[in-house]
Amino acid sequence: MPNIKSSKKDVLSSKIAYEKNKSEKSALKTCLKKFDAALVAGDKSGAEAAYKQAVKAVDQAVIKGLLHKNNAARKKSSMTLKLNKLA
């Protein structure tokens, strides 16, 4: 445990950021899993709706700094290909 006041604040703020990022990453993963579940079910309209939400969630994750932009582009491309195969 740090003794210096600013170091104590750093530990506290990093813990808060960790919890926030963990929550947001979990929400992103849940959104992606919902899209995959809709694909497995073969529900085209449900998959399209889940696709729109998943793409939006991935874009927001880039803005928040949770994902790198190239990682997000790869995820979106992969989802698009999966959705087009369903058609």
C-alpha cells in the first residue's frame, strides 16, 4: 500500500477505472453473444436487429478506448460476413 497521498489517489482511481472498464467490456461481450445466438437460431430479423446493436456497441467501445479501431473493424467485418451467410 502506498504511503504518499497522490499514490493513494492513483490506486483508488485505477481501481474505479478497472471496475468501469470491466463492466463495459462485459456489456459488449453480452451484446456480441446475443448476435451469435440469433445467428444460431436462424432468426434473420432477430439477427439483423442484434447486428445493429452489436455494431453500435463495438463503435462505442472504440470511442471509450476499450477496443482498438482495427480490432473493432475486424469484429464488424466478421459479423457482417456471418449475417450475409444467413441470408
